[in-house]
Amino acid sequence: MLELLFVLGFFIMLLVTGVSLVGVFVALLVAMGVMFFGGLLVLMLKMLPWLLLAIVAVWVIRAINGNNTQSRSHYRRDMR
């Protein structure tokens, strides 16, 4: 709800200061793009520890089981 109020206030303040309607829409599109990419960056930083934990878990499991590729050879199909 606060985001909507922020955008509405931004829109009104630009109109009050004399910016044209086209300028207001361009400013809203630019602000939306900046907020979108900022949100993606924050989401990536939030998920980074979990990604690192998954990589470490796979590394530990492969180290324990031994990295033999012969046990997985039945997954491949012969293309003859």
C-alpha cells in the first residue's frame, strides 16, 4: 500500500512542479525500471547464502560417495 502512495505522490508532485504529462509517464517508467532491477539485486543477494549452501552440500555428497562416473553410465543412451 505504501508503494502505491509513493507512486501517487511522485505523480502529483511532478504535475504540481510543472512537468508535462509525458514527462511524468517517462519518469514513472524509469523509476519502475530502477525499482525492478533493485528488487532483483536484493533478491539475488538474499538467495546467495542458500545457493552457496546447495553448492557445498553437493560437493560434500560427491566427496563422500566418490565421484565415479561408471555408476551413472546407464543414464546415457547409445546412439548406434
